[in-house]
Amino acid sequence: MKIGYARVSKTDGSQVHDLQRDALIAAGVDPEQIYEDAASGRLDKRPGLDACLKALRRDDTLVIWKLDRLGRDLRHLVNTVGDLTKRGIGLKVLAGEGASIDTTTANGRLVFAIFAGLAEFERELIVERTRAGLASARARGRHGGRPFKMTLAKLRLAQTAMGKPETTVADLCAELGITRQTLYRYVTPTGELRSDGEKLLRRTSRRA
């Protein structure tokens, strides 16, 4: 079965799902099997997406208009599609830069594997840059800002590190210069963002 997902960013009614719905229906999705959200793509948790993911079963295909409708964060995209693949569910993108992605085909799986590789490369670069910056600061006797403060760079490192089974929380906290309580305010034990982590991302995004 094909199940569709559509998303617009604004909740004030200025954007509608019609274009996406038409494309999904043309691709063979039953109108009754289309889930929708009006929310930012930066949010991992969305009611429509959550319901859509729960409705999917083995051998189903999730159909989306463009890749950024599923999410704008590469980590979230890779994790979501990875979970779908483990459940035996395919992903098909109809338009845009990700239109060659159809994980029900060998070529589509190859394209997504490249995406996944880029995501891992991005994570490793963040870890490397953050560790180098922290080491440089320590060598100069600086620890940066107020004690126990979480920064965007520290948050990215925490997300990556907490997702790895070999990470020791005490060592990670010592390296980041934060307490265990501060760490768990921002991320879960598996590296997912908590509400404080999402707020920090939104604040830094607005300043940028």
C-alpha cells in the first residue's frame, strides 16, 4: 500500500496542501491514506508524521512530494528512512533534489546510502571540530562562558556521542564542561533532542 505525507510550514492558513495532495494522488496514493502537518520541518515530532509512521506496515511505501517535506535536518531524514528500511517499508520521493530516491529499487537505495554517508561525515566533522576547539581552549586556560552552559557546538557533540554505545556519560560531561543534569536537560540517553535542545536550536537559528 502507498501512504502519503504532506507538510506545509505555516499554520496561519497562508499555505495549503493542495499541490502536494494532487501529486500524491497522481502517484497512486489513496486520498484517505494521506497524512498532513502544518509545522516546521525542523521539528522531529509532528502529529501527522507520527500518525503516518504508525500507520505504515511491512511492504508499504511512504510517498512524499519533496524530500524537505519529511524534514530539513539530514540526521532526522537518515534516521527516519533507516527505521523505515528496518521495518521493510519503502520511501518514494516524487520531485525536487531527492526525486531519484525510491528505496524500493536498487538505484534508489544506492542514492539514499550516499545521503546517509554524507550525514555520518557531517557528524564526524562536528565531533572533530568541537573536540579540537575544546582542547585549544583548555590549553589556553579558557573554559568558555559561564560554567555548565550548553552551546550549539556542545549540543551537536552530545547528540552524536550519546547515540554511540561506547560513550561514557561521565567522560562526555567532563569533556563538554557540563553536569549530567544539564546534559539530560537537552538530550535523551539515545541522543534525541529534548525540549530545551530544540529551543537552543531555534534560538541559534534565528540569530543566524
